Amino acid sequence: MKLLALAATSSRNSINKQLASYAASLVPGAEVEVLDINDYEMPLFSEDKEKELGQPALAKAFFEKIGQADAIIISFAEHNGSYTAAFKNLFDWTSRVNMKVYQNKPMVMLATSPGPGGAQSVLTTATNSAPYFDGDVKASLSIPSFYDNFNQDEQKLSNSDLNQALIDAVNTLA
């Protein structure tokens, strides 16, 4: 299985990237590619920019990367209760290439934050909207209080209940 994992944030030290990477490592036999959305940075989307630029090659490349995967794990960072500007911009450009951004790929959607909310607001939004963009969400999970529940030295969840919930979530991709 070719598994694409990414954090929906441009943060270089993203806790969501750590979570997505760890989650992907739990899928037995998967060939994992961890994507950095910084590699797909484009001007802010607008109709004017689209008329000027057409469909940027990076948006097409991101769409193709999703198409090459058998399954996807995305972990969402939350900025003021919503998507990060970086992810939303990439998603908006990609949706202009094809509205079926997720291409009916089985997906696990995750989110985490340092606080007790675990980025649940953005996770709910992402999970609820995914079917409109041809996303086949098999499971979703919020990890609250990341630094209390994730061992950064070992790069794995230290909370056994959350770890089992994550294992159960990623097993839906098999």
C-alpha cells in the first residue's frame, strides 16, 4: 500500500506532522511518503490570480501525488478554529484542478494541539466536508494535549488509550 501522510500546516516543527508520521508508521507493510506542504507553496488563491496564472504546476503536482497514493493520512493543525492558511490555499488551488481533490482515497483524518481541545473544530470541519471533495473518510481522531500524550523522544503516543484508538483508526485503511 502506498500511503501518503501529511500535516495540514506549514510549520516546520509541526506536532501534526509528528502525529501523521507516527500514525503512518502503524500501518503494517505500507510504503509511506510524508509530504511537506511547504513544497507546494503558491500565491494566495483568488479568481484574479487564477485568470493570471491558470492552474499552477504545484497544484497539479499535489493532485497527482494524491492520485498516486492508495490511502491518505492527514493531521490538521487549527488556527483560530479553522484550517491553516497554508493548507486552505493549497486545497483551494487544487480544487480548481479537480473538485474531487481526494479522488475517493480511503483516509484517516487526525488533529492535535497543545491544548485540551485537540483541534477538534478543524477536524470536524475537515471530516464533514471531505465527501464533497470525494474523500472516503474511514476514521477520524483528535489527540488533545499533545505534549502530555506524545513522547517526543520516542516519537509515539504515550497514552495507551489514545494509542489504541489511533491503531484502530489506521487499521481501517487496510
